[in-house]
Amino acid sequence: MKLSDLTDQVRHGAAIRSRTTLQPAGGEGDKVFPPTYLDSKYAEEERFDPETGAAVKCVLLDSVQSQANRMEDALQAAVDRQQISIPLLVVDFRAEDLIDQVGRISSLQVPHRVADAILRDSTLDGEAFRASEIGRRIDQVSLANATPLFDVCPTALLFGMWDSTGPKGGLGAKFARAITSEVIGYDARIGVRTSSRIDPLEIRAGAQVVKAKDGSWENASGKKVKGAVSPSEINHGNIPPDIAAGGVTIRYALQTTVISLPGLRRLRFPVEGDLSVEVDDAARTVLAALGLCAATLAAEAGYDLRSRCLLWPTEPVRWELLGTPGEEPVCFTLSVDEAIGLLDGAIDAATKAGLPWRTDPIELKPSEKFVELLQRSQQLAATRETEG
């Protein structure tokens, strides 16, 4: 993939996609565990199997939101390793008097990117962030004026953002996701899980104890002591074997990642009030390259989605350029080094076109009232843990 090819695709193409077949790391037929939702349910639905065309039961193994977080985590790791430099906002909590130290949190790590309340309730050079010069510029962003976000948080243009907590409330700017990815398990069969614990000391349930609020305990001196409970309440004794629904077996899993090029083409990037086709193309190419880089870095980090859900690609990750309808997509592979090189080239072309690109993070500090809120929350959590 050459930079000129990517720019041409951004100008005229429909999408860049990858479809990667995955199997459990334990081998075909091994059980995997999907995420659970309300009432411990899995997200199940029928879909048409791309391999057979038949409708089969499927289960969600990793959602669009979760995949976006994994790609952002991969970008943050690359920033930390100094592999890439991208504009970031960072809130530094290290100097604050907290029970549990928070450290530094960047716009790649907060839930709502540049529109997140963690950034809103922080300060820049002693001024409330959204009241600062940079914050006021963010208030003015739109599809027709995406340059301020490109300057301070380009990942918000890639992964989406709704500035619902800003000065305009629900009328704040919205940017749809330009990149989506999800992992689906096909031909899913719900399994069972077992649970038990064998106590080598064989402490019996009848040997009751009394728990104190601070988590300590005393032996119950009689059979009917008020508040007496089984030793299992303090993690002694056996837990009888139990069977419940849990885990699935699948014929295979499919990760589908799509970068929407029409979505990128909706974004305009004025520089000093002037619009230019060349500048727009340069900015959009950076975002497309950033998406390819994020997905490639996330794939290199692996598919360990959660406990007992480690997947393994059965083939290299291949990308397809969806260009002219009716023609076969152009296929290519992309290593991490190639993806980073493509991003670096796109950034260089964009800065030469006059677009901003910060290589040092914008450093924020939490406001006093925000620190006080966090302190009170941590104290409350510590008190409840002590009370058991």
C-alpha cells in the first residue's frame, strides 16, 4: 500500500475492509466465553453464514464499542513506546492526594474522547478546559469545520464523538464512527459451566462463625448465635459442584473491520478560514492511515478478548479496497512497521499542506472540585470495603 494509493482510495473509494477468520486458541471446537449482558445473557441472533449462505445462530464475541477501545488501547501503547506521535489531551492526577493513585489519563483512555467529563472538569493553564482557547475552538466543530478536532484529538473523528456534556448539551457536535469492527461467532451452541471448591481441611458448614463489619470473624459459641453464618462466608469449607449455562462452541469466528470513506469525505478541514480540496484530502488520508494503524496494532496485540476467550487468526489479516462497483477489490496486507510508515507519510503530507499536528500532549490538571469529588468517592469506597 503506497500513500498515493491510499489518497486515491480516500478520494474515490467506498471503503477499506478486512474479514479475518478466527478459531479458539485451544483448537476448533474448544469452548469460548462471550461477554454477558443484563441478567447474564449473551447477545445472540441469527445471521446468514458467509461460508454456507444458511441462517445460523450467532453470538457476539466482541462489540463495536469494545473493538474501538482495543484499537485506542493499541494506539496508546504505541504512543508509550514512542512508535507514533499523535495529538493527545492528558489529565495528570499524580500530584493529587488520593487513596488510589490514578496517574495520567489520555483522550485515548476516557470513554467519550475529547468530549469526556474527565477532560471537561479539568483545567488548562489554570483555566477551565472548555473555557480555554482550545476548549472554545472545540465548541465550534462541525462536519464543515473538523480542523480543531484534527488539531487536538483526531481519534474523535475516527472513532466517533458526541459533545453532549459540553456547553451546547444535547445539541453538541456529533461525529459518526468512521471505523467499525466486531467479532461474531457463527453456528453457536450454548454450553454449560461448572463450579465447585474442595476444602483440603474439610471445614463443615455447621461450624458457624460471626462476621464483623471490618471483615474479621469470631467462632460462634453456640448453635443459635445471632448473626452466625456458614464458614463459606469467610471462604472456608466446600462449595458443592454446580452446573449452569455458560460458554459456547462455534464453527468459527469472523472479525469484520470497515473504514467508511464516504464518512471521511463528509469532513471538511478549513485552514485559517479557507477550504481546499488538497487539504481535505490530506486530512482524510491521515485519518484513514490512523484507522489502518490502529487496527493493525490491535491485531498484533492479539485476540485475548476476556477470560477463556482467546482467539487465533487462521490466516493473515488481509485488507480490501472497495473501489469501483462490479470490480474485484484490490487486496493487500499490512505489517505494523508498514502501517506506521504509512501514517508517518500521511502526517508529513498533511503538515506540508498547512494542517496542524501536535506531537506533544496538551497537559491538563483536574480542577479542585473534581479532585474533591474523587477523594470523597474513594473514601466512600474504602469505608464500604471495611464495613464488608
